[in-house]
Amino acid sequence: MEREKIKLTEEELENFDFTGGSKWELRGEVYEYVDEIRTDKYSDGPSWDTVVKRKSDDKYFKWNCWDAGTHNGYIMSDGDEYQIQEMFPKTVATITYE
């Protein structure tokens, strides 16, 4: 199954608060916060994936953001393309012994 990708234009990137919040609006669609996944171990500084759910069709998406320091601020990262990528939720069972 191919994942939907939403590539942001330069203008959308400038006006899109990808660092935090509980709701985002993009191209007439509303996205609600679901989770934040720390990805610090893969970057040179604080970084995380923000997982959201699109209200119109209940699809899940994520984007990565990292703190590039005081001179550069927060950056939405995805190589050369700034995009939001569809994700598929997965339930994982964990066994604990008490």
C-alpha cells in the first residue's frame, strides 16, 4: 500500500507551525495531535516526529522537526523535501512479569 505524501510549498512551510500545538489546518483540512515520538538518537540535537490524525478521513500522518540551535531555530526535516507522510497505526503487545 502506497503512503500519501503531502509536500509543503515554501509559503505553506513559512506559515505552518510544525513545532507544536493540538490542531493544525492545512489546505482546508484539520489535523489533530495524536503523539510525539522522540528521535534525538538519530540527530545532532533535540528532534521528534509529530503524529496527527486528519479529521476528514481518520488517516494518520507524521512529520519530523528538530531544534537546529539559537541561530537556525526549529526546522521541519525530510531531506530536500518538506512533507507530511501518511502513517499506519500498529498495535504492539508487551508482556510484563510481576
